[in-house]
Amino acid sequence: MAVIREKKRVLIIDDSVVIQRLVQARLRADGFEVATGNDGSEAIELAKNFQPDVILLDIDMPVMNGFDACRALKDNSTTSSIPVIFLSSQTRTEDKVRGLDIGAIDYVTKPFDPVELRARVRSAYRTKYLLELLEQKAQIDGLTGLYNRAFFDARIKEEMERARRYRHSLALVIFDVDRFKRLNDTYGHSFGDVVLAEVAETARLIARQTDVVARYGGEEFVITLPEQTLEGAAQLAERVREGIEELQLRHNGEKISVTASFGVASTIEVGYESIPELVNTADRMLYAAKESGRNRVCVASKEKLQQSELATV
Ligand SMILES: [Mg+2]
């Protein structure tokens, strides 16, 4: 996930110490933290350790030239998203085109105008920052601010693998707002949106930091609870259920009560082999909670699972 630091960092790789010092002085005055390297071969290590927001890269250097260093930076997953600006005395168009084709974001020729260089570094930084924001947004549900379905799908895969490897319990809570369609039809969609946002916030505040609360779709939500037992997950679900019941929601002055139903399952009872199996089991419990009167938590205990197996035979 994006790291937006207070102090922006620039890494300068240039075999000329004079250039290093010059650029360093200019950028420090602009509030950048600066690190330097003398050759392209140092670029990856320095970039990994210093984690710069922008890299200024010379092209002509003794051991590894800037083109090769840029290629290596772009090939490495930990450094590939750092914008590279070539800083070079090569003024030929073909060098500039080549540099940009390799993946640099900009190309500045020496001797450079310090004001222009600073502006270009700021611009590269802005681009990186916006891309990171976009990346974050792609994982977030716009209405509730929770993680979205795509993020949940990716995350549960990782959590399931970890749980299987260490034989940890991975618990899952699925819940859904009771009679949501009726709320929407009676009070309007914008009130429905408020309900979803409030319900989401309630779950987010009650969940542990390691739990992932996501919007599963429509009025359905899901909480992934790594290293949590069935009982622990059921207790958490119960607290979220109470929290939703206690929400003070109003529509045109009228107090509206909202409730939700919950299904809980864990790998200890269901097994580690299949994610759909875990999700479906929690979902079946949610359905059972709805069937037995809503506003309650239904847990997939071993006995219950055996019973339902018998029932489906
Ligand atoms: Mg040079």
C-alpha cells in the first residue's frame, strides 16, 4: 500500500560529485531528503534501502550506465514504481526516446536549469502520489470506505494459505442488513446509502486491526479474521450485531431501527481445502439466521455441520 511520507526523498545516481552536490543543494532547499550514488550498479540497492520517491539517473557512468540501471530498476518489483528522471548531457532525440521507452518518466539535459529541474522532480513526485492514490482507490468501496470484493478475494486467498501452512484457525463472518430492500423502498436510496455507511463503520470500529472488513456486494459484508477461533469470531459478530441494533438512525425526524443477520464459519470446522467451502458455509449460516427470525448470529459448529450434511443426504 502507498506510503505517503511527510518528507519526500530523492536519490541521485551520477558519477560526477559536482553534479551530485549541485542537485543535492537545490533539492534540499525544496524540502527533499537526498541520497547519492556514483554508479548505476548501486541503483537497486540504494533504491531498496532509501526508498526514494524520485530517482535522478545519469546516463554516462563507468560500470553500469543509466539505461541498464533504469531497466534493472523497472524489472525489480520493489523499485519498479519509483519514477526515474534521466539527467544527461546526451541531447540527441534518440537518447531521450530510448530513455523514455525504457520506462523513465522524464529526461533532463545537462547543463540544467535548477528551477526547471526542481519543477520536474515535483511533477514526478505528484504523478507517483496520484498513482498510489488510484491504486488504493481500486481496492476500496466508494460508498462505505471499506475494502471491496476484489480486495477480499485476493486477501482471503493469502490468509487461507497462511492458515493452512501453520494450521491456524481462519474465521469468516458474513452478514447482511435485514430487510434492506424494504428500507430502500420506504425511505429512499440515499437513506439506504447512509444505512450501509453506518453499518460498515460499526463493523470497522469493532473488528481487530488484523481483521479485514469488506463490502461483499449490495447490503452484504464480510469479515476475515485470521488466527481467530469460531467462538472468538462469533463473539465479535455478536458485538457488531449489537452495535448495529444500537445505531441511532433518523429519517425526517423518525427513528429508524436497523438490524443485521450473521453467519460464522472457521477452517477448524470446515477445513483448509477450499475457500468457496468456507464462504458457502458462513453464507448458509447467514441464511439460517435469516430463516430463524433475523437479527442474530448463526455459527457453523461441528454438530450443526454434521446435521446439515445428514439433512442434505
Ligand atoms: Mg556521467
